[in-house]
Amino acid sequence: METDQRDHAIEATHRRRAQFEDALTRTAEVRGTEAGAALGRASLWKDAYYRFIANKASVIAAFAFLILLAYVIFVPIFSNEDPYAVDFSEAYIPPSWEHPFGTDQFGRDLFVRTALGGRVSFAIGFAATIAIMVIGITYGATSGFLGGRVDNALMRFLDALYGLPYLPFAILTLAIFGTVNFWTMVVALTIASWFTAARVVRGQIISLKENDYVRAAYALGVPRRRILSRHLLVNTLGVIIVFVFLELPGVILGEAFLSFIGLGISPPKASWGTLAQEGYVEYQVHPYIIVIPSLMIAWLILSAFFIADGLRDALDPRMKET
Amino acid sequence: MALLEVSDLRTYFKTREGEVHAVDGVSLMVEEGKVLGIVGESGCGKSVTALSIMGLVQNPGRIVSGSVRFDGRELTELKERELEDVRGPGIGMIFQDPMTSLNPTLTVGTQLTETLRRHLGMSSSQAKKRAIELLEEVHIPDAARRLSDYPHRFSGGMRQRVMVAIAISCNPKLVIADEPTTALDVTVQAGVLDLLDELRRVHGTTMMIISHNMGVIAETADEVLVMYAGQVVEQAPAIELFDQPEHPYTEALLASLPHLEGRDVRNGRLVSIPGRPPDLLVPPEACRFAPRCTYAGTDDCTVVAPELREIRPGHWVRSQHPRSERAAAAVGAV
Amino acid sequence: MLKFTIRRILWTIPVILLVILMTFVMMRMIKGNPFRTTERAVPEAIQRNLERKFHLDQPAYKQYLFYVKGVFTLDLGPSLVLRSQTVNDIIKQHFPVSIHLGVMALLFAIVLGIPLGILAALKQNSPLDYASMGIANLGFSIPSFLVATLLIYFFAVKWKDVTGLPTNGWGGPETWVLPVIALGIYPMTYFARLVRGSMLETLQQDYVRTAKAKGLRWRVVVGKHVLRNSLIPAVTATGPLLGYLITGSFIIEYIFGIPGIGKYYVTAVTGRDYSVVMGITVLLSVIIIVANLVVDIVYVYLDPRTRDERT
């Protein structure tokens, strides 16, 4: 377009603009709408909930997880079998109607024993995961929030910890304690795994810190601690929750590994790992004894993983947006 | 015969809730050597139209019906391999966001020469020489050295120039620019627009420029297409469109341009069009602009979908209340 | 980039020192004395001599310094329990076996896992995709001790006449098959899923659309533009996977009776053989630290964007 023609056209536009403004105001009054009106309150958690529900895989996984929990909690309560009764006449019965998971070398019903084992595994898992999150969040949030040299120093220390391989670290810790019981196992697992949590939290806090709304909070004079709790941590919650579902099976698997090589909790309290180890001794003749607790672990890992996946998508919709 | 002729193009996207009619019966024509400008708000289907022409619409979208005739060939019937031959030497495309449209792990030189070698069969050294020429043509200083730089070392404006260079590298007959300036600073925008203008003047390249920015269209287009909710609502030569817009939506768009001079500048509010575009999942069986239209009265605007009609030679409108008929009606009513 | 590399390498030294320190401290915290726990009670006088010889009568920090000197001169000291051997001997005997197992498992994982992930991504939502992801999910969730046990059960016991694979020891290639598969399945599924996810994400990127718009052949677009960028996360994943391989090898060696260092580690810990424990732990740590270092450097090389950022 030539310049003067363009100017002429723009002039015409200005003229028409005044007319149109009136027309638009009238329209707005008549229709009762205003451009950009709010759509009604939506909450982050409600949104996330709906998104999670919509994800078929996650819902199935959530059910699977709950079924597993239900099995572990309720079966021992409602069962008539005494899991500690030794009866050699009932030994080594493969899975049957009466003993859905069969019996072990002492004639103990494995359906109940596996459920009890699950209780132990879950207890260790939850305890360790909670401990890991507490330590990890504190360390990671402090490091990320304070930044600068503190962050640098804390992260270097973390790098060193990463250098210690998981299993040896846990083994050493157990050796220091001398015995392996519930609490020493929890401590050993926590010590060997908290750094990933710290790093994840730190990463999230650092990326959030750069956001404009945090800078705005600072500019408005919000005290630092409040920024941390109100803005940063709340938005880190999503990452934390996802991480919990990833860490829980990892911890339980770690405990299973330790039990398998003989460093598990002493009998009669048995976890899935211990049960697997007992089954390993005779797997060639009675394979089901090792298969069942291992499959329980697999079930847990799969369901927890898909829940974590679904949670991640539900809580961070940006990733899916086209 | 027009270089590009699109007839009744329909591109739909399958979603869990149904099919979104992103492009719902769009027809356009670009004459050789001319510049067609497509303007409309976000979501009106202009980008999807461009992608459909290039055959770049991916799952879950697909071209449902319609024809795209380029240089005498029906593009919708071509196989992927044949389309690959058209892209580049036939049609070149410039995308909106230069930050993400270039591969960050390959040098700019590689991204230029790969097209040259693929379509023009150049050897490595020939391609390199030509690439330098292209960079100079788009006014990138120190072109020879910059060839081995990675995209992140270029500023936004320069990256877009590189995109332009890539688009014209195989001497295409048609260049489609999808929001070429949207992601750039205002000062840089002018530079890119000048470059496009230069291309037109020097090479006679036919162009299709898509933008939601009226200013960009006003500056570059010979012919303008206004899109709304997946349809063409007005089409006219640029001067005429800006001088005598017919469709209420076009008027509204022009009126909403903020101005810095004139009376009432300090007291006035920014004008906006109330309401939102319709949901393209279930497009209304009526005029799609009706809910937001000042003139949609108790007529059948909300019941009957208006057709695109030629209200003047070369000026098409899809509305029951184009401006010229409103004035006449007002006069007649008296 | 060179500056970054050098800085990164220099940083590993304090990290290694810290690791040695931590192991040292932990080791000392374990109650018990190597000479008193052996079955044959050692007479007092000889005990004292031994303690002096192994510096155990010195204050802790001096022992630490002796040890650090030893590490850097590659002398990890003698075994406290198997008194005819030094730690170096033990390591030399058994460590190569573990490395062999680990490297082969990693190769298995890469050669099978990555192509699987690529194919699954390219044919998204096809039966191939679902099948491979199904297998991947299974392999990822079943604990390796079960995998190993099942492998032995089927291949070596039930179908012994058909395949006849040995399940014990470490020698010729036929002994490698089952342990490598057992150890490598988890990393394989890890790679498959990682690469698939990464490719799917890359395929959505704008620059892939640009490449297509340029009229490049699809094969070229995938090979040149997509693959390079998708495989970067796989490279960074090998770092942590190394940790798994070490952990996992303990179990696999235990099950398959492979004379690697895993077995010796546990015995050494229970037997309070300080030097063996320290030696192996430090060795493993150094390997992990060096591996992470290599991964970091390779990553910077692969992704040009990181090169110009100030570390």
C-alpha cells in the first residue's frame, strides 16, 4: 500500500472508531457480557483431580494400589489361619483353594504371611519415605532458597554423597548399628536415598524463584519466610507428591534387595524381601514361594509408577498443552 | 490462473470431546506476484489453513475435504514423498517463533545447506557458498563466520532472518509467513517486514502473510482476507478493506486499534469486542459472529448461516448486515 | 568449554576426598575389631603388633591421612583378615569380573532398549508401541532377583536339554548370557521408556516442523534432527544407571555364584575387614564420580546451548 493511501485509510478508521465505541457500549449493556469476564472460580486441586480422573491408566493404577493396601491391611485381620503356627504336615502345599498362595516349609499359610510381609514392607517404605522427604525438603529448600555460596557448598556436599553407591552405603550403615531391625533398616534406607529428594526439591525451588510472581512478592515487601512457605513450597507440593510415589517403591525394593542378600530384618517379622529370600533357597523345587512376594513388589512398583505419571500430568498441565 | 487456489478447505481435529472444525470451508486465491494477507484473532484457523496448504497438519488433525491447487497441481492428492518435493522449491514457509523453529543443536549453516543439497543437488562447497549469499541477502552481517554459529547465538530478529533465508533458499514460487513478526520486538518487526517487502520487489515472490496484527497486514498486503471462527468473513483489496470495511467484525477489529493521537486519547478506554469466539467443537448453525455483533438484531442472524457474497466487485462479505447495506437500510427506514 | 572441563575435573578431587572421609568415618563407627572377631583368638602381643603394623594404634586422623596417601598412590593396603593378600590383590582378582558383567549388561540395555524406544515413538499408539511398552513396564517392575531366578528356572532347569545354559560361575560366553540378561533388563526398559518419551517430545518441537516444511525426507528429519536431540537424555541417564548396575550386580553375583566383588564386600563388612571394605567402597565411588564427570562433559559437548552458559 502507498503511504498516503494508508494514512487516509487510518483516518477513516479513527472516524469510524468513535461511532463504533458507542455501538459497542450499547451491545455490552444489552448482552450483559464484558470481554474477558471471569469464567467462575476454579481451584488448582479440583482441576488436578479432574485431570487425574480422566486418565484411565492412573485410575486403574490407583485402584490397584488401593487393592494392594487393602490386602495387606485386612487379610490378616479376617483370616483364620495362624501365620506362625508350625505344622509340618502342611508344608509345601502349592497354591490351592484353601491356601491361595500355598504354604511354606513350616506349613504356614502364605496368603496371610505375604499380607503380613506387606505390612512390614509398607511400614518400612512409608517410614523411610517420610524421613527422606523431611530431610530432602529441608535440605533442598534451604539450599535452593538461600542460593549463592550456601547453595554451592550444600550441593558440593551432595555431589560427594552421590558418589557413594547405594547398596554399600546402606550396608555400612546397617553394620554400624550392628543389628538389623525395623528402625535401623529405615535409617539405612533413608541415609542412602535422601539426596535425590533434596536435589529435586532444590531444582524446583530454583526454577520457581525466577518466576515473576516471586519477584513481585519481594517487591511488595513480603517477608522471606512467607515467600518460602506461601509461594514456593506450595507450588513445590506437586513435585513432592509425585516424587513420593516414585520413592516409595524404590525404598521397598531397596529393602528387598538387602533382605535378599541376607541383611534383612530378623524373623519372625518378615518383609516381602525376606519372604523372597526364603523362597529363593528352594526355588527349583517350590518356585511359587519366591514368585509371589516378588510379584507383590512388582505390583506395587507398577501401580505407584502409573499413579505418579498421572499425578505429574494432572498437576502440571502445561506439559500437555499444544 | 492464480498460483495458489484453495477451495472449500476443511480441516478438523479429533479430540476426546469431538471434532473441532478448525478450518470450516475456507476458499482463497493468490495471484502470482501478489501478497495475500490473512488476519484474524487467535484460534480463528489462519495458521491451520497455512499448515493445511503445506500438508503439515499432524494427527489428530486432518484435511477432511477441499482442494488446494498450487501451480496447477492438486496438493491434497499428493503422496507424502511428492509433497516433500514441493516444500522448499515450490512453497517456502516462515514460522512464528524463531526461538524454537530452529534446531538448537545444529549450526545455522547446516540448516541452510541441508535444504540446498536436498533440493538443488548442490555439493557441500557449492551449498556453503550459496548459504553465505543467502545470509547476506537477508542482511546478516559477517555471514561467512556466522555460518558455523548455533541458533542461540543469534538475536530474535536475526533468527527470523535466518528463517527467511531458509524459506527462500530454493527459490520458491510462494512464501507463506505465519505470524512472522509476532514474537519479535516492535523495532525488530519493521526490519523483518522490510525484508519481506524487499523480497517481493526484487524477486517478485508471491507471498501469503498471516497475522493477528492489523498493522502488519496493512503494511504488506495487496489483498486481505479476514477470518473468524474457521471461516472467511471478508475479503477485499487492502486499501478498500481499510477504507470501507463491510463486515461488523472487521469494523470492530479496526476500531479496536489503539490510537495515540486525537481527542479523547487521555480519557478514552481501550476498545475491545465483548464476548468470545464460538466453540468450534459444535459450530453454530448460524452466523458465528452473531453473539458479539452489534447489528445482529432479531433477524435470522442466529438461525441462518450467511454465505460469502460479492457485495462489490472484488469485495466479498459473509454477513447479513454489511456496512453499506446498513446505511441504506437506515436511510430507507426513515 | 575447555575451562568448564578443567573446573569440573578439579572439583572431583575434593569430592573423592570427602567420600573417603565419610567411608572412613563410617567404617570406624562399626564396633568391633578385626583381630578379635576371627575364630582363632589371636594372642595379645601379636594383636598389638598387628595393630601397629596396620596403623590401627594411631589416632584417627593420622590413619585417615595414611589412607588418603595410599589411595593416591594406588596402594589400598593389605587385607586385615586374609592376611596373605592385599586389597589390591583381591580387587584385581575379582573386580574385572564385575566390570565385565556390568559393561555387558549396559551394552545389552543400550542395544536393545534404545532402538525399541525409537520404534515405539515413531509408531506411536500402534500395536508395536503398546507391546513394547508393556514389556518395558513388566521388565521395569519385576525385581531383578525374580528375573534372575526365573531365568535360571526356565533356561537352566526346565529346558535344560534344549538350551543347557550354566547358572553358576563365570567363564566362557555361555555363562554370561543369563546373568547379563538378568542384570540388563531393568536398564533396557529404562532406556526404552526414556527414549520413547524423549522422542515423542522432540517430535512435537517446532524445529521438527520446520525441517518437514523444508521438504526434507522424513528419514532425514528423524535421523538428523530428531534422534540427536532425543538421545541426549539417554546419555545423562547412564550416570545414575551406573549406580543401579553396581547395586544390581551384588544381587546377580550372589544368585549366579559369580566371583565378583559383591560377594567379598558383604563378607568383608561382617568380618570387619576395614581395608577391603574401604578399598572397594572407594573404588566404586571413584568409578561413579568419574562416570558422572564423563557424562557431564559429554552432555555439554552434545548440547551446544550449554556451552556458552557460565557454569
